[in-house]
Amino acid sequence: MKKQLAVLMAAATAVTTVAPVVANAEVKKIKDASASQVNAEIKKALDTKYADKKQDGVNVTNSDDVEAYMNSRYAVLLSAGGLIEDKDKGLLAWANSDYGKVAPAVKFDLDGVDAATTFVVTDASKATGIIERAVLSGNELKVFIVDKGIKDNSSVFKTNNKLYGDADTDTEVALENAYNTVKTEKFVKSFDDENKKLTLTSGAVIELKAGAEAYDFKKAFAADGQSLDLTAEANNQQSVLDTITKFDVQKNKDDKTVTRDVASGDTVLYTVTNVQNTVIEVPTVYTNEAGYTEKGADLVNKLIKANDAVKNPADGKSKKFNYEGVNYELTEAINYDAPNAVIEKIGDKYVLKFKAKVKDANDELSTKTIQFNIEGKVQKDLVRVLNDLRGTTEVVVGHFVKLAGADRFATAIEVSNENFEKGKADSVVIVGATALMDGLSAVPLASVKNAPILLADAKNGLSADTIAEIKRATKDLNRKTVYIVGGVNSVPASVDKALQEKFGAVVVRLSGADRYETSLDVARRLKYDGVVNKTAYVVGGEGAADAMSISSVAARVEDAKVSPVVVVPQKGISRTTRDFVQSLELQGSFVIGGEASVSTQALSDLSKVSPAERISGADRYATNVNVLKTFFRKAEPVDPRTEVKGLVVTSGDTNFLVDSQTAGVLAAKNNAPTLLTGAKLTSDQLSLFNKDGLFSDFAKAPGRTSKVFQVGGVVAADVMKTVVEKLGL
């Protein structure tokens, strides 16, 4: 997306009637559009009129009704070799159009194409033949649909405020000059020259835009709404300037009300090629409440497999897919990035649109572009479908909640979004994206602090999306404690700074020289806060998979307390660890994993200060089953174990265990055991779904509102199919 560069300068020649161009508007490029698609877009654009027939989106006033094409909200321009003016067929050379007659004042961003060399479409129905001939001739045809701007169904508005880009000599404000002056002020922390964006020392962000109201940088407001005087005589110290969150706007001379033209908006650039565009309307394929429909899953899986075959031709998989009785073959990979794939609001529905270039599998010469339109009532449902299409894992028909992002960071955000309504989290816990054992010990901490676990990159710290999720999930972190678990090698110091500066939070970092010391530091914090119950769980430092089975158990909040997870070396427990465990005065402790993770010596050391029991299995999946059987029960009220009220399914692959980590708080909150899975469920895992198994009735009991969560996009489709089938979802 190329940012528009047009900025109206005070020193430049200007005409009072012409609308300014929005400084941050975009040229949205859509390649390989068909003639039929573009003709439909042109008709829609030119049929969209201003309510007042005297308005043209360029001049502030006109004495008479304007031409029909000028009364349209959008300007439609063509650029291609071989085009000639033909008034009878709805095509005017730029210079002969009403736009060209006020040149050079009209400024459209045409992605480097000179407007003077373009042609203006005045009649959509008449220009159809011209566009088709241009395409068939082999010349590249560019079609620009320019938004001339609209506000309250009008191309103009009245205001007594000055605007950036005004050309009236009494109110003219030079955007560039204003920006360059203010960016050196002491209340500005940083600035973005390209977007004319200022970050204030308070953390607030303001942006100077052509056509927008001009700020009065001598009249500011603090966060509490108090008006601040920034004149030179005020002698304000930096502490005062740091409270500024916004500014007043400048008024016209004598508070005069004037009529201004609405600033121009985005330009959509279609590059038209000789393709046959077939539009396929697809009804809703997925909802969060019901999961994928059978037809929806069939379509999505066909596209996933065909796209994967195109991207990985060496695998020898088929690029073909059948849709409604027609056999197609993908000729190139589907691009699911914007603007090739977009979600639009149309009427009362949201629509996911993307294109697939195909040929008829039975006719090599028959090629076309299919435009898919997938509808839904909820925008997030379509985001789920789009994310699934981008992956390689098949989707499953059934009623379960799928929480999976493009990567581990995005998945953690999805889990947080599911677990916490807006503003309901009391804190946040940040762990390193690759520091599995640090994150494991952090799960009980996050649970008892009512906080999501979000991930930081070892080099880049917190992403913009993660910061946005912290803002959404929490209400006000100012002077509240937030936690970082792990050293600066896994969670860089920039994260401390970001949490302090963006949220005003008090940052507590819990870490040690290694994963063992870090887990102790977290446990010490739990003890210090008085939130440790009478049970602890001990896991081996190399047994991450075994450890993930216990995270949701340790994180269960009972009487405002949780169980610490202590990470120990395989060979034995240090005296420091032993002394700390003894100080907890536990009623019992559990070692999770076999001797390869925690040796008999370590178990013996632990037994000296606390009753200890080992829970293990032949492998990570068997250990997982035994953990679930030990700590969860069905609906028998006399059983002291926790009743199963949900299920979290994650991948047991070491590369994706981080998803189990970030799901720990969600699992604990829903009394949901975490089922670690491979390519298929093992026989031991299948037994959990049998008639008398742990999960045999949890979805069927009267009044039960059980939820099944798939966390992470790599959980095998066969696994979820089995879960859906066994639970009758």
C-alpha cells in the first residue's frame, strides 16, 4: 500500500474550491481483475451519487447541476495504451473532462500515473465495450476508482475551525510547517515523518492530516480533562508537559463559519487482465457456536489441500478440487493476503472474499478466476476461516472452539481473548516465546492473578498485536503490578519499558540464573503473596511435555490459592529447593514424569520434606492420561477430585507445546484437563471416551455447559474428528 504523498503547502498555489487529499489515504491494488468484475465496480461507483445534484466532490459550490459522472462520489479513470477519447461511448480525455478543466488543482494519487494521460469514464454502461477491447488487445489496463470524499451524504461540510490544507488566506494552515514546528516541542517523545504522527511524552498519539482540523498547540488538555496553558509565560516544567493527552483546535478568524470540501479518500487500482471471473456465493461455513458445517469443512479442506499441492509440487499431491460437480485445478497458489483476500461488511452480513486461479481439469484451454464469497454474521468467524485457509491442517466438522493464530504469539492472543472479556483481566503475565519451562511455572501465577499469559519475542519484545490485547483485556494497569517470568535473554528489557511507559504498570520480573531458579522465584512470589495451597508439583527441567499435563491442575484456584510448579534437574533436588519446599509445609507433592525426567534420587530428596508421589507413563501421552485420571473425575459428587467441565486439546509435539502453556489459565478456569495429542489418539486416550471413561458423560449431563477447545492450529484433524465423534459434538 503506497501512502499518498500529496500535502497542501501554504506556499503552494491553491484554489479555494478544491478538496485536499487525505495525507494517509492509500492506493489499494487489486491485480488480475476481470473485465466483468471491473465493469461491475465502475457501475457501482458511478451510481453512488451525492444527495445534492450541484455537488461534485471537487468544488465547494457550483451554481448549476453538475454532470452525472461529476455528481458521483467516485471518479473513474482509465490508463492503457491505445485508448482514444470517445464521448459517445462514455470516455473523455482528462483535459476535456470537468476534472481536467480545474487542473492542476485536482490532485488524485494514481500510483505514479500522470492524470493528464488518463481517460475519465462518464458512463459505465457505454464504457463496457472499451474496457473489453482494451483487455483483448493485450495492453495492460489500469482502472482507478478514486473516493472523492463524503460526510453525511455530502461532499462539503461547514466548520468554524481551521483545517490543515485550507486555502482561504485568513485560515490557511501549512501542514508541513505546522508539523515540523511542533515535533521539536518538549511534550513530543517521538515522531513519524512519513505519516505526520507524534507520540507525546504521556504516551498519547496524535496525527496531522490534510483536511483535518488544525491543532492549537498552545491549548492542551490533561488526561483528567483539565485545560492547560502552554504559552511561554506559563513556564511549564516537564512534569506538566508529560500530562498532555490532546490539544484544542484553531478557530477561523472572527469565528467565521465556512464551507469546506470533504477530503479525498482512498484509491482502488484494478489491473485488468483477460480472465473469466466466476463468482461463487458460499453460505456460512463456520460459526463459533456450531463450528464448521459439513459443506463448509469440505470446501475449506479441498482448498487447503490443493493450495498445499501448488506450494509444494515435489510432494506430488493433486492440485485438483471439485466444487458443485465441476472439477477444477489450481494454476497458482491462492493469495490470502490483503487486498487479494478481504473481509467486507455488506448489509447485515460480513463477507470474506478471495480469488482462485483455476483451469477446467477436463479442458486445458478453459481458464478462469473464481471469486469466492463466504458470508457470516460475525466478523471473527470469517477471520477464523481465513486463518484456517492459510494453513495446511484440515478443519473438522463439529461443535468446539478453535483458538489458533498464525503463530504462537497470535494463538496466545486468541486464548486471552476467549478467556477474558474486555477489561476483565486484573494483570498480565509475559513469558518468552521459546522459554517453555519458564512459561510452565508462570501458569499458576497467571491464574491466581486473573491474568492472561502473553508471549514476548527474545529480540523484539512485545508486538503491536500483543500490546493491543493487553489494552483490551485489562481495564487500567496504572500503578498495578504486572509480571515478567524469565530473564532478559528470553524477555528483553524493552518489555519492562513498554509495560511501564504504555500502561504505567509496576513491573515485577521473576527470574533466576536458569529455569530451576526461575521456577523457585515464581514459587517464592506465590508464597510471599500468601496464595500457595498445600500441594506442589515437581517436574523435570527436560520434561516439558510431561509438565504441560499438570499446568491446568496446578493453576486451579481454590480458596484464592494455587499450587506452585517447581522445576528440578533430573539427577536430584538442590538443598535450596528442598528447603523451600519444606518451608511450604505441604500436605503432599507430586512428581510428574518418569525417571528420564526426574530421577529416583530426586523423588527421594523430595520425600524427605514432603509426602511425594510419582505420576508417569511409558511416554508423554501415557503420562498425560495418568495425570488426567489422577486429578479429574466424572460427575460423582463424593469423589474429591475435580469434576471435568471442559476439555482443552493441544499438540504434544515439542515444537508446539507453548500452546499448552498459554492455554493453562483457560483450562484451569473451565475445569478442563489438557489432552496432549499426536497424529492420532492413543488407545489409552481413547479409553477416556469409553462408556465408563473420564469424558463419557461430561457433554451430556443435564445443565452442563461444557466447552471443548482446540488450542493451536497444528492439532491433527484426525484427533479432532475423533473427539467430535466420541463426545457427540
